[in-house]
Amino acid sequence: MNYHHFVTGAFNRHAASLSAEEYAKVLDSVVVATADIAVINNRGEILLGKRTRAPWPDWWIIGGRMMPGESFEEAASRKLKEELSLDIEVSRLSYIGTYSLVWGERAQEPIENGSHTVSITMTATITDKEMAALKPNDEYAALQWVSPEHVSHSDFHSAIRQGAKDIIAFIKNK
């Protein structure tokens, strides 16, 4: 499946930092677009990070909120740099799928208001040298490499299991 990113006219990124109260209002009012990345090693394993915060303080793939004007690949590349100190060119990213996630909780007050995200999920295969240099930020308590087959038949979050199934299909169709 392909997707398209269109920019019409001169668009200047002008995203501003919001206060916690302002961002909470945004989360109550909009669906947030995220770029998530299933990092894959040369053995075909997926990198999962043990997140330290809501909306899912458990095992998840790398990623986060897109910024205005970013393509999916630009956002994914930025998140890899921010969260793992991994510098991946956008040409190394491949689209896997789009997932709608409704969360009962969120990190921002009021926590119980939850949030809704749409995740555009990409994949990137990294080298052994890149694997050795991974440095997760404080959003992750641990990292682990897991085979997509194991993930797809495990007790991980249902979105992670579906993503693993989609990665298996992607690899078979390469």
C-alpha cells in the first residue's frame, strides 16, 4: 500500500510549545498523528522498548507525535534520532500500515480523559554497528529484540501483534 504527502504553497513550520493545560485541551479535541517505527535487525527481529509513561507504559515500538509539515518519513527519522540517537535517512524507511489507537489514559492531566492517535507505522532495518550504538532516551526503561512471529502470537498489545503480522507479510513480499 502506498500513501502520499502533498505540500501546497509555501508552508513554514510554526509549531509552538504548548503549556500542559493547552496540550491537554488539544488532546481532548483532536486525533493526534504519530509516526511509529518498527526497527528491525539483520536477524529479522523487531526492537521493542519498555515505555515509562502513558498512554502505554509497557512494551511498544519507537515513535511519537508528528510535527506540522512533516512527511511520515521525516517524523519517523526525527523520532529515531530523539528516542534512540539513531540517524536513519528517510530513504531507508518503508511503510507498514496505519493503526487507530484509542487510549483510556494519557500522560497529561486529566489522565483519565485518554487520547486518540493514528499511527503511520514505518520499518527500518539497521546494521550491527547501528544496533551497538543505540541509546534510548528516558522514555524507555529497557529495549529488547523479539521475532515478529513471537510478537504476533504473544500477549503484547493487540496493535503490536497486528503490526508484527503486517511486518511478516511485508518481509515475505519484499
